[in-house]
Amino acid sequence: MWNSYLKGFKQYLILERGLSENTKEAYLRDCNRLFSFLEINYPNISVRDLKYEHLQKFINSLQALDKDKDKESKLLKISSQKRLISGIR
């Protein structure tokens, strides 16, 4: 289900945004992370049912991935958080 959205978003990035290849890949990687999170934690959720709370849990899950690292290295950089949120919108 999510692949059709990813394909459309990729076309948008290529045609409308004119982003660098690295930036496009980062956006797509973020989307894949989100889709994987949703498939595991909310397997029956639709795009219409997706809420802020789901996205907040996704971002929190990324920050808590590696509990062995110290607190500062565990937190997502602000630029990464902004890119994640921008891509999700």
C-alpha cells in the first residue's frame, strides 16, 4: 500500500523540488523507515487514519533505537528531525 505513495513522492522530489541526489535518497529513506514502523506497529492503518500521535511515536522510536549510546549521540539532529517532518507532510 505504501509503495504507491513512495513512488509519487519520489516523482515529486525529482520533478518539483530539484533536490540533490543525496537529499532525495535521505527523504526516501525516511519514508521507508516510517512505512516499516507503521507496518510493524499499526499494520491495518490507512493514510486517512494516520494521526499526529502515530508520527510522534515514530520519531520517538528513532531516537530510542540505540540505548547503548550516550544521550547526545542518541538524539536526532535538528536538521534530520526537520527533514523527517517535511517528508512526512
